[in-house]
Amino acid sequence: MGNIFAASEIVELGIQIEANGRDFYNTLAAQSRDEKADKIFKYLAGEEERHILVFRKILEKTEQYEPPTIYVDEYWAYMNALAGDYVFTQKDKGAAVAKKLKSDIEAAEAGIRFEKDSIIFYEGMEKVVPAYDKKVVDELILQEQHHLRQLLDLKKQIETD
């Protein structure tokens, strides 16, 4: 079994995920009737845009990099499975997913799933970026974890209102 992805392709998927996330949150903000939800969704859209720029910088250094690992075939199969199952790796899915949501609670729940899936994907991505970019990906994971907490808090607030 050959490599399904080059390391640069994994980073490009990260860019696609963030672009879909930006579109997802911008669409949610436009649809939201709740002021706090609107504010959080706009903030998250801006964060996703910032992450796109970070991944583009990583991509410039990752073009020919191959990850050092004992289980190369298994790793690539794992990343292929993650990418194949994750709707936000597909072009132009963010807004389409958001438009199907009927309430702020559904939006918060979808955002929670999106952030969890992103964290899992980026933890896998850490294994394919050069050592000097691992700290950058770690920071992005921490930011996604913060976004997850914000969405969990938003969901809780909506449920109690």
C-alpha cells in the first residue's frame, strides 16, 4: 500500500477544513437570531480565517517532507480514513452544512462536532509536519479546544434560556 497522501496534501486538507469552518460559522452568524451566538459564530469564523494563513505558511515548508514513522502504511491508511469520513475536507461544504441547521442549538451541536473532528484530524497531522512546525500545530489544536469549550458553553446557555 503506497502513501495515500503526501505531507503537503494533509496540510492542504487542513486549509480546506478551515475554509469550510469559516464558511460554516459565517453562515451560522447570518442565520442566528441570538446575539451571543451571532458574536461567537463571527469570532470563530475569524479564527478559522487566521488558521488558513497559518497552514499556508506550514505548507510552504512541507512540500517535500515525508513523516518518519515505523508504521508508514498504517498511518497513511488512518489519515485517509479520517479525511474520507470528515465532511469538512470536501470543498464548499461549510455553508451547505450550516444552511441545513434549523436552530442555534443545532448550530452549536454541529460546531461541537466540527471542532472535535478538527482536533482529531490535526492530532494526526502533527505526525506529518516537520518537527519545527509541530509547535504551530499544537497551538492550533489548543485553539480548536478553546473553540470547543466556547461552543459547549453556548449550547448550555441556549438550553437554559
